[in-house]
Amino acid sequence: MRKTLLLLVPIALLGACTYGITLDDAGKNVRTAWSGDVSQCRDLGKVTVSVMDHVGPVNRNDIKVRDELEVMARNEAAKMHADTIKPLSDPKDGSQPWGAYQCGNAQLAPAARPANLANPNPAQPGTTAPGAFETYPVKGN
């Protein structure tokens, strides 16, 4: 019984490493420009986030660490009223700097945003340009 408990405690601790790192509602509006050009955006500053990249002698999954760093950076950038983040370097020892930018998506007032983001300039129903196509929503989506 005692040996089983000693084996379960480290497993439980490793599983608890990612508990609580979730994307906030405001962070959902922040996009990640992995290789995009942000030269036309307003630089709002730098966000440096960190997570545990190892537990004791065990290294955590690199992809999981990178995902958590991105989620945390998006959450922090939203607090700065940024709508875009871009990594400034690769993660090192569980820490990564990100640039926070305002590229214009968040500057539009909700009323000024197009209702249909897939087609911001819709034609009148039944009139399509030559060679164009129409899309219709799938029932239930």
C-alpha cells in the first residue's frame, strides 16, 4: 500500500502542472502572429511569461510548455489592450518574451465591424459577380 502511494504522488504532481492555465475570454481576441509582419502595428510593449519546463529531474513536453506560454502571453497582452502577439525569441528555461501589438482589429467598435466576417462586403441576395460563388451556413452550425 505504501509503495503504491509513493508511486501515485509523483504522477499526481506531474498532472497538476498545467492546472489553471486557460485562455481568458479577453485572451481569445488576441491573435498570434508567428511569422506575420507587425510593422504596421503599434508596439505596446513586451510581455515575458514563464512556466515550469521540468519537474524535478523530469523535463516536461516541449509542445505543452510552448502552448502554455502562448496562452499566458495572450492573456497578459489582452490586459494591455493588445490584439496581436509575436514571439521575440524561443523559450528558454520555461520563459519566453513576446511582443504585444495593436494592429487595428481591436480598434474597430463592435458596431463598425462587419456582421459577416467571411464576406464583409456582401452583395444583394441573388446577385453574384461573374465567377464568384455564394456560401450558405450549414443547418445546426
